Amino acid sequence: MNRQPLNIKTSILICTYNRGDLINGTLKALIVDQSVKPDQIVVVNGGGENNCLDILIKWRKVFKELIIVDTINKNLSHSRNIGLVKCVHSLILLTDDDARPYPNWVENIIFYHQKYPNAGNIGGGVFDNNSVTFLSKVADIVTFPRYKEEKRVKTIPGVNSSFKRAAILEVGEYDTLLFRGEDVDYNWRVLKKGWDIIYVPSIKVKHVHRTSWMKLFYQHYMYGRAYYILRRKWKTMYSIYPIKIESYRDIIKYIASWTYTPFMDAVLKSKFFEIKNPLIILIIYFVNLCNRIGIFVQKNLYE
């Protein structure tokens, strides 16, 4: 769809660490391939053995508004906080050094922020950069939310997010104590400030997914551990399990969190596959169980 560029300026924030072999593709997608060019790109570079500084300097010669901020890597939240203060425009778009935004990414984000004036964050789908293997297709579905139409949601992954600067000024910094789940935490705080979060299917990025089943299972195990920490921090946050077992209803919810809930989630997500195979449901269910195991482990670490 061809649209006239709207009178909104954009800053893009990327945080990178030890990813010199990946970020070149991200910057090409943002600087060369976009139908509407960003006004500013801020890269917070944590260095590492595979430092990308030489690549960043090369791209700064092409795109003068590329701001390079060198830092000592601590965690993603810390790097994002450093980068946010360097982003000067009214829309702040977030993506990662292993992402490849679609050519209409910036254009779509500008359009939908005007369409939804109360949206503090707007984002969309994340797809494997190759999408040719069964593993990549499963990772697409189980790791990132997928909806067929525009809708209000509770969270959007940081790799494909865009915030109104006004919302960020209200919410403040990312929580640097979180080792994962910082984007879920930040989105929850956006909602608590009265902003909407909107998922738009046409706002897409490609992503370099986990390259083995074990890495995918471990990723979701760690998501479970982070989710438990968030539930301790935010007592009123949506929950798939009871905080305490104080009634028969809590017992039923606890049992369902290991059985019915992850299984039905697997059934729903399996519908995004073109082929119908019970094995797909079982694999997604197992990935969901890895998440529940992470919750259980983290709970026992606290007790």
C-alpha cells in the first residue's frame, strides 16, 4: 500500500553486544531498504569479542544520523536506558541486531501511530529470517505473538516495538534488575499509565531464530523464570497460575497451568501451520512445559 510520508520523525534504537556478524544486515534493512527513511538511528554497542564498531563506522559514512554509543555491556535493559536518552524524535522504534525489518516497517509504524493516538506502543509479527525448516516455523509461532487482525494486546516483543516519546517519558527507564522479560515489564507499565498497546499484522520484522531444538527449549525455560519474577513484582499482572494455593479454585488453576492451559495454547497455535499434524501440537505443548518448568524452578529459588 502506497502512503504519503506523514509529518512525524522517527528514532530507531538498537542495542548490540558481540554481534558483529549480524548487525550489518539490520542496518542495511533500515538505511537502504526502507520506503520511508528513519530520521535517526541510535546504536548502543556493548562491544564483545565480535565487536561491530568497524561496521557501525562504515554505515555512519552512509547515514549521517547514525549515533554510536559505546558502553560496557551489563544487560539489555541497561543498554536501552542509555540509548533512549539519545533518541530525540516523537516516535522511538526498537529492534535488535539480529532483526531485519520489512521495507515498509517505518512507513507502517508512522501511519498506525497516527491511526491510534492513544497507543503508547505499536508492533507486529516476528518471522524467522529463513522460515524454511520445521524448527524455524515452530519457533515463529511459540516465541512471538501472532494475530490475524489489528487488536489491543498486553505486550509486544521488543524486537518489533515502537513507542510514542510521550509514553516513554511517562513510563521511565527499563528495569535493569530483570535478566529477561524486560519488554513485558515495560509494556505492563505502559498499560498502567493508561496507554494502549496495538498489534498490527502488517508491521513485520524478520529475525534470526534459535538454531537448535535445545536452544529453543532453553529459551522458553528462561522465559518461564523471568515470568515468575515479573509476577512477584506485579501482583495484579495477568497470570497463568495462582500465586498461592488457598482454595479449590486455586488447585484447579494450578493443575490447569500444567495441562489444559498449555495444551489449548498449543492447539490454537498449531492452526497457523498449513499442515494439520498432531505432532505439531505435542511439540508446542512441550515448549510450553519448558516455560512452566522455568516458573517452578524460579519459584523454588525464591523460597
